[in-house]
Amino acid sequence: MSINKGVLLIDPIPLPQNLAHLPPSLSRLWELAHNLWWSWNPDTRALFETLDRTLWKLTSHNPVKLLRQLSPERAVSASTDPAFLRDYESVLLTFDTYMTTVDTWFVRQHPEMTENLIAYFSAEFGLHQSLPIYSGGLGILSGDHCKEASDLGIPLVGVGFLYPQGYFHQHISSDGWQHAWSVPFIAADAPIRPALLPNGERLTIQVHLDGRTIHVAVWQVHVGRVALYLMDTDVEANAPWDRELSARLYGGDQEMRILQEIILGIGGVRVLRALGLQPTVWHANEGHATFLTLERLRECRHAGLPFDQAVEAVKASTVFTTHTPVPAGHDAFPFHLMEKYFTPFCELLQISREDFLRLGCSPGTVDTAFNMTVLGLQMSGYRNGVSRRHGEVARRMWGYVWPDVPEEQVPITSITNGIHVPTWIAPEMRQLYAKYLGPDWVARHDDHALWERIADIPDQELWNTHLALKRKLLGYINEEARLRWIQGKMDPAQILASGTLLDPEALTIGFARRFATYKRATLLFRDLERLKRLMHDPWRPVQIIFAGKAHPADEHGKYFIHQVYSLAKDHGFGGHIAFVEEYDLHTAKYLIHGVDVWLNTPRPPQEACGTSGQKAALNGVPHLSILDGWWVEGYTGANGWAIGRPEFDPDPNAQDAADAEALYRILEQEVVPLYYNRDRDGVPRGWLNMMRETIRSIVPRFCTRRMMRDYTDLLYAKAIAQSLRSAGRPS
């Protein structure tokens, strides 16, 4: 693997012997299946689906698994089908052009920086449901970050974990409680392969912890032009308990977490070194990854730099992104754990215990734990929150790290998150945009002028497309409920809660996200009689679909799910509330494509950004949200609704009461009347105007195309220049 003018060149994947049934003329299907580029290229997905539509569905749209299970007869048939071969050659031409082009945005914008590599570390990556190494918004953002880096030609390499048991699977019992279970990950069925050294040997690295050596295997994922390396401790050379270190995402106690984060940060640096990669910039995405700064500090000390100069060298080349104002989202490890695992590290750095611990503690304060976010803030030269509002909150929250700096000058900027448009657009909406915005609309989707042409889409056509997506969503929910019934995973009392009675004609609200308590999933339930009146209006009914998981250790979050599910089972609500189990990327797409309104009710100011509403907006679904996170920037007054006031009440009960009242009022007086106000053709003209304004005002601003250009221009380019100056090289 090497870099050529900003393009990461990745070696091809050989066809394994157990796929000998694949005819030679179709051998590159295996290569296509192992590059997640297919996950955002509709023609490639359609090609795999054509091979065997039933198998495509049964494998949850996983082309690697599909090819492994494809019958030899079907493979031979495809190899002699002129129509299939024509589509196959067309896809290969598009893929090869994409992978080899050097005329990328990054090359045009920053030609002097094309030989510089950016390393991006994250604890989770949400790329596709076939690779279950994500839990929520942080992982989805990391996945979209890599995809857009590939599209723009940004020379980026990712580092994370391969969790053999992934994030947990969810089952809701008949009494409404979440149960977590794991399914062993089958690497052969996933779009991954072992990472190899230049000599062809499999790459493994070692991390020394508390007198023992942890052996770490490394896997490679191709995300378009971006290479992603995933570490795994499930290696025979490790003790049984060490093999479990990387088993699950966000599992175990504090000791398990510190061990995972040591391997992610320190081990991740060693992975790149073993591959011969020399990043110019290191990006720690959230505090989980900030131990990478300590390994690089060790390298600088080993090279002979004095400690202060070593710190400055690391800071000059480090970008740190903080993603949450919620205190529980910032790992802090007791000093005794730090001493247990880092005492030898202090000796390598040639500093005292106190000086070492000070790297993760606030200046001038008496801390009792080593804070990973403080480490990231103190060991990086470039820091950001993930929305304008979050930047303000972060400067206030972490200002004590710079006690002599006024709050408004605290060196934490903001870059608002966005979404990877090709990933999240519904196929039907993609075709509609191509028809009226032009066939090149995907390449130009950050062009504000392009979206002015959204007015050209006829009302009836836009409405029919939305209704088709809504029927598709409800069909999916019914199909999943039927499958669980057949498998014996549902009893009669759960049928009502599963969404089988949802009405395609009713106003449908979607609420799908992690069931963290600050997201207030039950805010809508503060006045149940008022809610029943809304739902049971015979002329203007309302229904709501919930989906999401609570962390297995989050008892409050699990109780929220229990409350939602109990009401969904309640015959008094008549099937107007549904809870969809096993929320993942696959289910998320049906929801953001097919609901009428997207609801978001976080307790301000705890929503750093939130991107699910951006995904819904891309598909014409208006946003109904608390004014927090990205919605502070996105809300115009004509593209959705704002619940409550921007200011927040320090009394949570008062805040909840006020926000619930505002939510009911908006639903009763604005949302419901606008949706059901139809002309003689049954078309809601006013609603369609809001759908258009939602699309026009949100898509070009809240996409990863804009986000990654901001990261490059505001952080990466500056860090590259500063890093090269610090190293004595011309920038």
C-alpha cells in the first residue's frame, strides 16, 4: 500500500480456493465485494442482487456472504448472461475509474500536501450492517468520515477494533424488557481480510501490559480509496482472558475499558509503523483514542527529544474531536489503574509519576482520575466540537484546562457533523433527484444552487415517491414481525407492539436512536390522555415508531424502553405506537426514508450534534426537534419545527414539563393540520412545500462533503503545515 498524489493505493484481493465455483470471467466480483464502495454505489448493489435476489435478502445485503453461498449453477448462468455481463463490465469500469483517478478534490485544493497521510483513530466505525463494529452516532459518523475522505481523495487511513462479538443484539421480552445477546462474528462472511506485511506475512503487533504481552492480529477493510485497519486480540498466543479484550464494543468494567483503549491508541500506532506508514497528522476521534499521543510521545523521547519538545512535536501533528457534553461519555481512569499499566511507560518517557498523571488532569486542580478527554485536549494542537452549539458548550465545559484564557478564547473550535449523502439517500429519492436536478447531482450535492431546482419536482411526483417509501417501511416492519413470529421469538401479547397495525394513511412520526436517558424517549408520554386524543382522532390520526438500543449497563435507558414497549402493547393506544427491535443500519434506512416526521427530544444542551434528522431531511422528512445540536444552525422556521426555547432550565423536571407542553402544542396546532390539509386531489400542498424547504436548506449544509472540506481546510492542512515545520521539513 502506498500514496500516489493523495490516493491510497490498495493491493487487489485474490480469489480464495473455496470460491472456485465462481467462473474466471466473474472473479472480480470477489474484489468488489471486499471494498465497501459497493455500500454507497447503487449499481454495484443492484449487480449483486441480480445474482440471487432471495439470497441477497437472506444475507442482509452482504455480497461476501452471498458469493460464498451462491450456487455454482447460478454463477455459471450469470457468466453467460449478456445483460449481467454488460452491467458487470459497467460497474468495473466505474470502480476502476474511481479507484485510480488522481483528479480529486484534495489534489486540486492542496496539491502540495498529497504525500502526507492522515491517521484517523476511532473506537467504532459504522460502515454497513455486515460489519457490526458500531453502536450509535459516533460510529456512524466515523464511517461516513472515511467514505467521504475516499470520495474527496483525502489521504486518510483508519484505525479501530474488530469486535468478534460486535455490539449486542437486542430482544424485547413479552414484559417489555431489553435482553442483550451476542452472535459470534464470522470473518469469512465479512468484507475484511487479514492485513499483510510487505513480505506477505500476516501482520500482528504486541502491546506489553502489566508484565504480560498481548498479541494483536490486524484486519484490513477497504472503504473505497481509504484503508481501515482493525485490531483483534482473539489470538491463540494470548491467554483466554486476553483473547476477550476486543470481544465486544463498550463491554466490561473500567479495567477492560482501559485495556481496550491502550490497545487502540498504543497498538494502533504500532500497526501503522509495522506497515511502514508515516502519518503526518493523527486524528483522535473522541477520548477513547487519545493514548495514541502517549505512544508518539514515547517515540519522540526514544529519538532523543527533550520532554517539552516531544510534547510540542506531538501536539503540532494531533487533531482531537470531542463528541459529547454528557459527563458519562468521557472516560476517566483511577490513578491506581494508570499506575498499574503505565509505570514502565513513565520510565520510558523519563518523567515522574506526577508529571505523567498531569497529562490527563486539569492544571491547578486536585483530580482523582486520569481523564482521556483532558489528555486529548492537552496533547493536541487542533481541537473541535461537532456543532456550533457544542463548540460553545465545550469551551465552557473544558475551559478550566486553560485557567488563564477567557471562555470565548478557549482553543476549541467547531465543525458541524454531516452525513454521507450517497449512503443515506433512498434509491427512489436518488432517482427522483437525478430526474429533476440532473444525473450528476450526487457529485454536486454540496452546491447550494443545485438545490434551488428542487422546486421543479411536481407535487404529485414528490408525494407519490414519499408514499411509496412509507409503504416500504411498513411492509418491512410487518415482514420482520412475521419472521419473529415464525421463529418463535414473539408471543401474541407482542403483536400489537411490533407495528403490525400501523396505518399507511396516518401521520407517522419516527424516533430512532440510542436510548440514552438525556435523549428523553418518553417525553411524549407525559400526558397520556392528550396523546391518546392525538392518536385516535378519526379524521387525523397520529402514530409513532420507536427503535433503538440501551447500553446493557444503562438501567435508566432500559427502563425507558420498557415504558415505550408497555404503551405499545397497551390496547388503549390501538396499535398507534410501535417498537421495532434490533435497530441497526439496515433498519435505520427504512425509518429515515419512510416516516413523515423525524422527532428528536434531547435535554439541552446535551446533544452535541445528532445526525439522524439530517439523514431524514435528505429524504424529504421534516424535523421536529429541541433546539440543540445541529438544529440550532439548521432550523429556518420553514423547514421543520423547533420545540421550546434555545435556553435550558437547570431544573430538569421544569424543562421536561415545558418541552412536553411545547411538543403537544406544535403537534396539535401545526404538524397535524399541515399534514392533513389536502386539496381535491388528496395532495398536502403545504406539507410538500415544507418537504422541499427541508431538502433545499439542509442537504448542502449538513453533508460530509462540506464537513470533510472543513476538517481539511481548518484542521488537517494547518496540522500538516505545523507538523512539517516542527520536524524541520518544508511545508
